[in-house]
Amino acid sequence: MATIQCKNITFDNIQAIFFDKNGTLEDSEVYLRSLGQKAARIIDAQFPGIGEPLLMAYGIDSNSLDPAGLMAVGSRRETEIATAGYIAETGRGWFESLKIARQSLNEAEKYLEASPAPLFSGSLELLQSLSTAGLKLGIISAATTAEVQAFVARYNLGDYLPVQIGVDDGPGKPDPTLFLQACEVVGVEPSAALMVGDAVGDMLMAKNAKAAGCIGITWIGKSDHVQGADVVINQLSEIKVLE
């Protein structure tokens, strides 16, 4: 067990820390914005006029991505459903609309395969130090499990992150199921685990699971995006293990 300190807040008897991926460990803003823009163009080519409303639904405005918007915090399934809703408005059937949405997002992802999102500064160093301190670590993400696993493999983080959980067909954030599943994988009680994330969904998930606490990180300094956090930080280096 360890004592974790963030600013003037301490969390005692901690055995595990789970991290969100997009916007927490991974600097994904440019990638996600590009993904939404590419998907919107692909769909607009098939259904002229849909592109701009889709971008608004995704939380993309010109060259900015809303960190609380759909593309930033929604699961892949939620993004597909939202996209399909706009397609269905053209008169296409629901299942066909879902298929087109999925295919378009897949095509956009393939287009961006050569430009993956980088790690945030300090991510690797923090994972190394926490692992050395004996803490169990993992990722709980709104991305798919395959995307989480690809991220871990891309940056050789497997030795530090035995828990690699995404949203596939089951419930997503803020449902506590994912957090409870992560605790079960490493054999700890939720009351001995922390959640680190950049969105309200991360905070609510941890609260719903009765976690030891939740740490909100906002690289852009907007703490309203992590309402409910026990403490808000601006850099991963602010998470420290007390001797």
C-alpha cells in the first residue's frame, strides 16, 4: 500500500491507480479532431449538408476540439450512434445508417494510422515510478479495448499497465462496471484504488464504484471539465508517492 499526494490532498492505503487514455496519458486532441473532420468529410460526400452539423455534434469547431464533447469523451459506440442519427435523417433505415457510420469512422481511422497520438510529457516517467513503488496500474478508456491495447503496444507500456480496458459492447463511463472490472483484474478493492482522468465521466465512474478517490487532470486549465474530482492537477508529475 502507498500514500499518494496531489497538491495538498493525500490518499492513504492505495494499491492501484487507473488512468483514462485520451487526454490523460495520450495527447489525443489533434488526432481526435482530425478523425472527426475526416469522418465528417467522408459522410458529407455521401449525404451533402451533413458535414457541418456532424462536426458540431462531435464537439469540433474549426481547429478546436471541445474536451467535454462527443469525440473527446464518448465511446466509439456512442459516436457511431450519434453519427447514424444524422444519416437516418436523410431517410436511410436505422441499421443501414449504423453501418454507414461505422464504415466511415473505420475509413477515417485507417487514413490516420500513420499519425497516431503521442504520449503526454511525463506519462512514461509517472508509470515507471508508480510501478516501482508497487502499485497496480491500468487504463480504463472510452476507446475500444483493441485501441487501448494498440496504444499500450505502440509505446511499450505493457510492463506497467496490466489492466487494459476499453468500451466494446458493454456499458461505458460513468457506469462503475469498468472500474470494478479493473479492480477485479488486479485483485484490489475499489476503496484502495484511484482514478485519474480528464472528464466528468471518469470522476462519476470512480464515485459510482466507491473508489478511494479521483484525480482530475486538465492540461488546458479548465477545471469545470473534471467536476467532481477530489483534486485537480495540470501535470502528471503532480502525482507523487510519499515515502
